[in-house]
Amino acid sequence: MKGGVSKLIFLLILSSYLFACNGHHDRPFGGFSSESPEYKALSFFQANYNTNDFDTMLALSSVKYQQTIQAYQSPNSFSRYLLNLQYDQGVDINIDRSFSEITSKTGDRTSVTILFTGHNHGRKIKELKRVLFIKEQNKWLINDIEPVV
């Protein structure tokens, strides 16, 4: 009887641990918090390349960068002319951890590097872009996007 109770307690502890660790899989983009720069960068490019959602792109950007985006009038023009990234539909967008960093002493600037994988006219293309963030009113907003060299 004593061994059965011990096994039961062990199984209860193990199952609660397994269920507790499983919660992040329900979140999109690998479990990032919706307020994190990583989540916002992935959301921005998902809106740009895969859903053509100009409003989401603007909502995730600083006022300065909103003006830049609006000058291009569409997600396709923005990615073609400003980012120089042209893909056929179905771009894979992932975080590249090798370059991400907080860049100011006050913690109000950071960057996230994004790896794009897709096809353009049948050719497979991989490209890295660094997304620069600023913190405005306690929210991370995209302030610029630059090539990784």
C-alpha cells in the first residue's frame, strides 16, 4: 500500500509538471509574449509578407517609422523598395538569436534579427534583417529595419 501511494504522488507531481510546461505552445510565434520585441517583429513581417495587413504594420511601428511605411502605400511596395526583399507567397519568418541585443544603458532600445526564407521566381532565398526597436510609453515599437552585414 505504501508503494502505491508513493507511485500515485510521483505520477501526480510528474503530470502537473508536464501540463504546466505545456502552456507556451498555445501562443503563436514560439511562445513569445505579445509585448516582446520578438513577437512584434514576427507579427510585423507576417502582416507584411503573408497577410498584407498594412494597419498591423503601422500599429507595431513608432510614429517616425509609420511615416516611412505610409510613403510606400502598400506592404508589397514597402518590402520591394525599402527592404529590397521580394518573395513569392509563403515566406518563413524566424528569429535569429545570434544578433539580438539591448543597445542602450536605459533599456529603451533593442534589436531583433529576423531570418527570412522563401522563394523568388523559383530560387530559394535566405536573408537577414535587423529590426531596431524603441520603447515609447512602455511599449516596444519598430523604429527602423536595416540589413545585416
